[in-house]
Amino acid sequence: MYLLGLSLVLLALKYLEIGPVATWSWWVVLSSFAATAAWWAWADSTGYTKRKAMEKMEERKKERINRHKEALGIQPRKPR
């Protein structure tokens, strides 16, 4: 997502002719979008995206279990 944000900022700077980006070639500015597409293709093909989503869901699950245990008055286990 950071690369996409950078690409959009560069596009806006080029379009509005602001700063040193105004003198850059359009190919340089648009190549950041190609890099973004390449990153997404790599992340999806290697399973990086899915793995990060599963880690996030697992962390939410642990937090929810610990909240429920605290509400019941049971001490949650400390991570090892």
C-alpha cells in the first residue's frame, strides 16, 4: 500500500507540475505503478498476503480469548 500511495503522490506532483517531479519523464512516474502491480503479483503468488491476513486473525482471536478470560476473572496465559 505504501508503494501505491507513493505512486499516487508522484502522479499528482507530475500532473500539477510541482517540484522536481515536473521535469521527470512520464515513464518514470508511471513505472511506480508497474512496480506496485509487480509487488502485488509477487505477494499474491507467494502467499505473503494470505499469511499476513491469517496472522492478523490469529492475533485478534488471542486478544478476544484473553478479554473473555479477564471478564470471567481468570488470568490469561502469558505468551511463552
